[in-house]
Amino acid sequence: MVHAVETASHRWPSKTAAKADFKRIKDTLAVGDRVVDPIDDSKLREILERHPDYTEKVGDGIAYFFVDLTSRGDKWNVRREAKGIWIHRTDGSDVDFSYVTCVDGHSPRSDAKEALREAVEDRRLAYRASRFSGAGPVYSDLGGAPISEPHDASVVYLDPTWEQLTFRFAESEGGWASVLVHGGGAGVQIGSSLLDPRVAKRWVEFYETYAKPALALPGEAARRKRSDETAWIP
């Protein structure tokens, strides 16, 4: 069965497609080059959340991504010329990470975010539909450009951002690992969903109290600078 890979701002129809996209980022850059395209940077930041060692990889924070030789991190098990994507942290240190591990794997953080997103999907779609229910044109709340059709619109969140909204809810529950989820399988939907209906109820109430949805073109949404998830307090 083919499983789509989805993050807050990006979606790939399969794991194979996601890996090919990240390989493209790596292969189009030379050793030492930074990832400067804002959409590619956004993809890397969001897929990294699926890494099982996310906290360790991020450290004090991500300054930027760049391409370097994989042998810098593993001198014995890789080809001398093999390239990989690396993180340059805000403290000046570097660390490599495997986008394959991110695509294939999950972390409590990524599973919880996926489940929280799924739990309010009906509200997201209802909001988008409501914006197109009138007779007048619909404009992006980020750049002001007209949006022709609902399927051309991405729902984004403004003050708090999605990162801030989900972080503070998870914090109120005791952390990402406390937002218990179950994954796809026999008799269960593909992806992650909230396991405890009481948590789901609290999340929906939190969302309805604080979420400020808006519409943007997909490219605008992907280019948004990633927010500091701790910068907003309910």
C-alpha cells in the first residue's frame, strides 16, 4: 500500500516521491552549498520533525542546511564522494541527518502533529469553503493575490502559527509523547489519529479558542519563515 507523506506545508504522494524530492535538493547542490530556496528549506525543516533524534539533531536551533560529504560524519561506511544534507546549528556546530530516516520514520512529535492536524481537518475544510461561499473574489491573506479556486488555497494560521498552536497544546498535555496516537493498519485509517477521545475534545476546544485560520497560495505558505514555536503564550 502506498502511503502519502505529509507535513504542515507539504505533501508527497508516496515515500518514494518524498525521497526523490530530497535527493533532488542534495544532487543540485555542490559540496559546501547552502540550501537557499525557501521552499526547499521549509521542506527540510518540516521533514526533520519525523527524525527519531529530532531534539538531538536540532540542538540549539537550525541556522541553515547545506550539502557536505557524508564521510565527515561516517568515515568508514560510505563512499568517499558521497554527499549528504547537513544542519548548521545556531551555535556554529554541524551535524548530518538522513532524510531517508525522516521519510521512513516517525517521532512522537511528528505523529502527534499529524494526529492533531487530522482531528481538525473538517474545520480546516469548512473554513476554506466558507471563504469561497460568497459572490466576490477571494484574496490571499499573506500577499493579497487573488485565489481562483478552493483547491488553489492553502489554509495557514496567523498569530499563533500552526507550530505555536500545536506546541502549546502538547505542552499543556505533558509533551509530545503524551499526545497518544495510533497509526494506520487493519481497520484503522492510514496515518496517525488521536487515541484518547478526551484529548481530542480538549484539542478541538483549544483549536476553536485560539486558531486564526487564513488563506494563502501554496507557494506563499511554503515560503513563510518558520516561527519560533515558543514565542506565543495562550
